[in-house]
Amino acid sequence: MSKRTPRTLLTALAALTLLAGVPALTSTPAGAAPAAEAAAWDTDLAAAAYAANPAAVTASGSENGGTAPGLAFDGNAGTRWSSNFADDAWIRVDLGQRLRIDRVALDWEAAYGKRYVLEVSDNGTDWRTFHTETAGTGGSVTFHTYPKEVTGRHLRLRGLERGTAWGYSLYSFKVYGGAPAPASTTRTNLALHHPAYANFYQHAGTSPAFITDGGRPADLRGDLSRWSSDWNTDRWVSVDLGAPSVIDTVELYWEAAYAVDYELQVSDDNRTWRTVYRPSATEVAARRADVKAPGDAAGRRDTVRLPQPATGRYVRMLGKERRSFYNPAPYTAQFGYSLYEFEVWGTGGSAAAAYPALPGEQQGTYRTTFFDDFTGTSLDRSKWRVVRTGTEMGPVNGESQAYVDSPDNIRTENGNLVLRAKYCKGCTRAGGGTYDFTSGRIDTNTRFDFTYGRVSARMKLPVGDGFWPAFWMLGSNVDNPSVSWPASGETDIMEAIGYADWTSTALHGPGYSADGNIGARQTFPGGGRVDQWHTYAVEWTPTALRFYVDDRLVQQTTRDTLEATRGQWVYDHDQYVILNLALGGAYPAGWNKVTTPYWGLPQSSVDRIAAGGVQAEVDWVRVEQKG
């Protein structure tokens, strides 16, 4: 459930069919709409089309007459615009009216942009940047705007640096979106092209923005223009109508992963909600019984005419139970909630509804708010929690060790924290399992949880296949079952898996977790090694995460780029610091390909642990925050 073929603005707008009327309470599986209604809604409103008349396109220049700017909008993948040979070349389009832009897709020819900005304007003179690309590599790229407010009549790509000695060359420049539904005294779909929100979504291509874009497939099948939550029951999606409205009907066009049970709620302030509808027990039972294999399942249309009109500015679907699928029969599994379209019918509303401004950079200077240099005779437990397998955590990642609270594994020594691995065949029982290895893991959870700051540590690490020390952070809500991982967010400041010359950094969140994380690998310059002292750090702000090794920037991920291309930014709440030494598991095994005697941990590494001395050392840990 990842790729989609959504509809594009303007041409699709002309095809948009607004329902003239809707019946009372019905819940209709795909393909079973009453005949009288079929013509009104059983139409594919998501067919792709190019955004604009080529005559509405201008540019700073063209390489020649055969590469005019309009050719990037002519719907022909074999023609292209090619700019004059200048870094500051640009191409712009007049969309004909003020629209909310959902996303922009660029299909580059070999002459691509390395650095460029996408800008929007109401008058063609005053431009607002909504996306900045700093490391373009060409190809086909899509930039989603959610959750930014991007509205305007004119749209421009302005080059900053070319990727080649030639100009900028685009086969196609596609713009998606539409005109927000205005205030209305007659009954209409007040939600069309209005801001939408959700507590979580699966990835950038299934953000809440798609539930109000007017796009849905006729048969309610396929991965097309939809919101999809992560795999959790407690998920919601909502629409801002822009002003108080009188609502009589809500139309939900579900993908196959529909809600078995849910509530429709309204609010005046986006905080206090009133439930105005919930399916009956009979209907819930029928929906619960509709279990199919994913490939055989289709969506459904829920037409909910409220028993009496409701008033409010915001309307929300709050999921209570997810549909089950055969996986395979007789076994079942559940995914998230997936909704093609959320229509709100009534009067009122306002086209002025807008996404709120995103947080900017913090002001002030950094000051130290947490520090430990491990000079005490033992671990300072007012600052650190010792994590134990089977108590604070379960086994993870296929790792071979049990984390225990023992001075054999966690100690302070010569002014350093030492996390040491120990081997004893079958000696350790923890969490219902038997382990041959023990090691140490500590964190600041419940001692020091914080939002934003510069986090650093000076460390010396072991070399050897499968030795996996890490310095990282987890969202403090990770143990909340309605959030959990990766929706909590994870920030890997430093991971090493036993190679002498490199470490890595990574971010994990919805749509970019596990092997699909946003990460980077850094090699030490000048022959440096992990078993020498190095300082590892991250600067975490409301707009970016920047990772450093010995003050050298090794990864920078901005909120802008992450949400435009990958998924949800989940780094706006408390995290806590973790230090651990793992043994074997998924990450080392992915590189060293070792499967015996332990996954990711060869016999040579086992022998070294048994001989003693495999350890990670930490000189100090510091957190600095602005205030």
C-alpha cells in the first residue's frame, strides 16, 4: 500500500462532480451503489492529467526553439523544456486562479537541478518559498506540501545550482491541487480542497491532504489518492471547513482497509469534540464479518445522514476498530485505516481555511541542562535508569544479549562509563528466555526527558563483527500503546557494528523506519578508527536534525525535506538519551552476513567476548538547550 496514481489539478477540476443529493443512512460496499446514484458518484475522479495550458508557462530562457517552456506541460513525455545555461534560470506557470497546491512532481532530463527552490505567488511578483532542494540528483521526484499552507495562482521553480554544465531540463512539471470550497448558502461539499489533519499517517504519499482532493477510484480499489494511517486502532483524521457550518451528511469513501467501528465528531475549536454518529451494533457486526484476503477486498462508501444537522467548524473520523483480512485464511491481520475521500455536506464554511504556520527556529543561546562525566564510584542513578531485558524491555532486533543490572556489565572506571559484554553459555534467564551473553544499557527516561537541544558524547568503541554500540534517543511516548515505535520517533546519533573505519546516523519514523530509515554512513578521515576517542553529536531543532562526528557535519535532515518526500515529522515532543552495547542482530547481520553461531555474531567475536575486554567506553554525555 505505497504507490498511487492521483489526479492532477485544473483538468481534473473540470471533471469534478459534486453530488446534488445524498440519501439517509446507508453503508454501501464498492460496486453496489443504487442505480439512481451510480451516475452521481461512480466516476473515476482521479485520472492523471497535466496541470496547465502550455501557453500559461514562461521561463527565463530556453536552450533553443525546440525546448520551449510549454513543453514541460504538454503531456508528452518525449518533449522537454531546457533552460539557458545559467544557475539562476527559472520556469513558472500561471494556474489561472488561486489554488491549494498538494504536491509538485518533476521529471528531469539528464540536465537536472542540484539546488533549487519551489515558490508560490498570488500576483506573480511576490514569491513565497515552500520547498528548498539542496542535494538533487535528477530522475523523477515528488514534493508533497502537507502540512504546510501552500496556496497561490502562480508557481515557479527557481534554480540555484545546476547539476551539470548544461541548463535545467524537465520532461514534465506537474502540479496537483485545487480551489478550496468557498462559503456557501446552498448545500455543497464544504471539505473540498480544505486542510485536513491526522494524528499519524503511513508516509508522505498517504497524508491527510488526500482525503479532500476530490480523487477516488470508481471501484474503490487500488492505492490511489488516499490517507492511510499507521497500523494502530487509535487513529483519527479531520477536516477544517474554515468557519462554523451546518452539516447534514458525511460521505466516507473507504479503501479496503476501512473502519469496522468509528465515531464522527464535530468541534468548534479543534480541541473539544462532540460525537454525532456511530454505526449501530448490527452494522458493526456485519462489517466485522466481512473478512477477505487483501487482494480480494474492496472499499466501501459510507453515506451518513445525521439524525439531525450538526454545527461545527471541524469534522473528524475517530477510528475504534480496524477491518481484519485473511493472512492467509484462517489467520487474520489488521492494517491501518485508509480513506480515499472525506466529504462534508451542508452550508457555511469558508475558503480561508488554512494550515497553521509551522514552528520556526528557537531563539537564545545554548546552556547545559544535563551533564555526566562518570567520575563517581558508580553510575549516578538519579540521572540514569538501568534497562533490563524482561523488565523494562523485551528482546529486539534479533540481538543475542540480555541486558542486566550488574557491575560486570555497567560500571564507572577511570572517569569513564564502561558497558562490557560477557559470555556464559546458558547462564542467564531473562524475560522467559535463556541467554549466552549479557551486556549493559542505560537511559535517561523518567530522569531527563527533553524537547530540542544539542546532544553529544565522547566515546571509544570496540572493533569486531557484530559488536553494536549505540548512542541514540527515543520518543518518550514509545511505551504508549496508542503511539509505539516508530510513531514515537527514533534518533540514532551514533551506531557502530564493529567496522573500524565507520559509524552511522539515522532517523526512524512513520514511513522511514528499519531498513528504510533516513540515514548516512560516515568514514573517519585520516585513518581514524572507532576504537579511538571521538565526539558524536546531534543538534535537534524544530526545523532540522544535524548530526556531527568530531564537529564535522555528517547528516542534515530538515523537516521540510522529510515531510515533502518521506513521511511525518515526529520530533516535536520529548525524547530521552540511550547508551547501550548490543551483540549481533539485524543491523550487523545485514552487513557481515553471519548466521552462525549467532545472527550477526561470528565465532571469532564470541571468542573475544569470552576472553573479556569487549566494551564501549563513554567519557561524558552532555545536553545543551536554548532558553
